[in-house]
Amino acid sequence: MIKAEKLVKRFGRFTAVDGVSFRVSSGQIVGLLGANGAGKSTTMRLLTGYLSADQGTARVGGFDITANRDAAQRLIGYLPESAGGFPQITVREFLAFAGEARNIWGAELRDAIDRVSEMVDLNSALHRRMSELSKGWRQRAWFAQALLHDPSALILDEPTDGLDPNQKDRARALIRDAAKDKAIILSTHILEEAEELCDRVIVIDHGRVVRDLPCQDLLDERGRLAPAFRQLTGGSAERPGGNP
């Protein structure tokens, strides 16, 4: 469903993504892990068509994200990292805008908004402006827009960022349920979240895939990912230049 083939992305002299290749099938939850600045978010932006690759290709549902961008993007639900914007409109207006941008109208759009609002427990905030929301509520609104058109692939960049423990549990349950018929790739800084959710883990370091294995194969005797993660990423928490 999601296929990356030798993706390369440069920003000036800095290579953020350096020959990244992998596949994610429907029914899989794949974790994209790495230190800050390793290239996770840039890889996700290449998969969604938000950025164009300097080399390589990405396909979603068989559609090339560059040559057939519209067809590929119709299959994608994307939650960007630290999503924001649209401060002056209400949550319902934001979801309506997101639906109309995907060519959903009228009763179909109203039903879709009702469905995702129930799924992510957003009903009590539908009348509030986006600028009035806490970080956790804003994250829920953006999560809802990613689910609005019932996409075949979900690309989630830090999906539980800003959520309290109860909200995180609900979001993780939603992700597990969605994986029954969707291909899901998510990034997270919370290794326990990857342990709990992911069937497979892809570790990126300095823009390159350094390991792509079933999650179980990377766990230590206590069921933890942290030792393998530290070894594969050199024990560094952050790369120069932030988090491209």
C-alpha cells in the first residue's frame, strides 16, 4: 500500500533523507523511529507529496506521489507533527474545510464529521475556535481530519503528542482499530508506544534506514526497545539542525 524506493531529499548541502526504501502493507502498523533530525518527518512529507524528492519515488496504493499526486493523496490520511493553523474558525468549520478539500459535500460530509467526532471524542469541542483549544484538543481535531475520508493509508507524525494519558490510550486504541483495513506508518519519540502498537519498526539514523525488523526482534529480555534504539542511533538524542 505504501512504498518508498530510494528516496533522497537534500536541503542545500544537508542530506536529510539518503536512499530510504521500505514497504507497508494494509493491516500493518509500522513505527518510524530515530533521533531528532534523523529524517523521519522529511520522509513522511515525501510520502504524502508535501515535499518532492530529489531522487527516488514513493507510491501509495500503486499511485506515484509525484506523477499521480491527486490519486495518491486521496488514499492518505496525514497528521503532521505539531499541527496548527486555522485559528479563527471552529473545529466543525475546520473539518468541513478538510472534507470539501477532499471533494466531500453535503450529507456525506455531515455524516463524516459526525463519525470522526465520535471516534476521537471531539463532539464537545466542535463549536470552539481552533485558537481556543489546548494542544491536546487541537491534536484531536487534526487526528479527526486525517480520518475524515476513511483513507486506505494513515501517515501519523507523533500522533499522541500533547495528549494526556487517557487521551493517549484512546488514540492508541483508534490506531489499532484502524489497522484492521489500513496501512499505518507512525513516528513517535515514545518507545513504549512503539512497543505497544507497532508490528514492525524502521530505525532511521542520519537519513538512512539502519534497521527494518519486526518489533519483537528488537526487544530486549524485558520487552524494551530502548537498548536497541540507543545502539542503532549511537545513543544520541538529537542531530544538528533540528528535526527535518
